[in-house]
Amino acid sequence: MVGTAAHRAIEIGGSTGLGLTAIGATGRIWCSFFISGRKDGELVTEGPYSISRNPLYVFSSIGLVGVGLSTETLTYPLLFLVIIGLYYPGIMAREEKRLEELFGESFRQYRQRVPRFWPNAGLYSEPTSWTSNPRLFRRHILSDIWFVWIAAIIELVEGLRNVGWLPHLLTLW
């Protein structure tokens, strides 16, 4: 009975991981639509950037935890959370310093209004229309869906192992 419950919990974790990878990739694509072609020339404060100053990192975190959960272990999602917690704050601080240098008072007002990381949905605003750079957006999409590819590879490896087509030479998950 315990083994069955544990197996179900592991499968639910794996399924949840796939869902989170999809949310992470979709969110990154959404961010890319708003930022493509504007990164250093304009302070983007609409769409996902109206609820978090770093929505790309928010969605990257969601996707990375999803990849970790798709391994059907607790080790990888916890490891990824530690990495996110250690790595992203420094990057965000450096980027915010650069944005303040580029945009001055506009960025300082934005920083006062919008949270650095955890989204505040109550702040959401979007324009009635938005122009994006299609070439940059297309390039961003390819880099935005890497979570999905990794999760798919993990599932493929697991499936090949389960049917005996791939040996368990090294078990990382």
C-alpha cells in the first residue's frame, strides 16, 4: 500500500513538473513578446513587466523546478531551487543597476511600484496594441522552450529504460 501511494506521488510530481515546464516556457515566450527589440532602448513596464521587474527569471524558475520535478525525484527540484536562490539575486541586482543607469528616474519609479521577483497580479496592465521585432521574437522562442525539450528528453529516457531499450548505466534520476 505504501509503495503504491509513493509511486502515485512520484508520478504526480512528474506530471506537475511537465505542467510547470509548459508554464515556464509559455511565460518566457510572453515576456519575449514584450521585450523583443526593446531591451536597452526602452524601459518595458507593460504585460508581464507590469507585475514583476524580472518576469523572465520568474518563469525560468518555474520551468527549472518543473524540469527538476519531471525527474520524479525531490533531489533535482530542491537543488534547482538552491541554485535559483543563490544565482538570480546577484544577476537581478546587476541588471537593475544597469537599468537605473540607462533610464534613471523612470526606472527608480518603476522599481518603487513593481516587485523585483514575486509577481503582483493586481498591478497588471497591458496596452491595446504592441509591436514586437519578429526576428528577435523568433530567436527568443527557441531559447524560451528549452525547459520543454529537457523534460521531453527526461521522459524519453525514462520510457526507453522502462521497456529495456536503454540500460541503467548511470542513474541520476
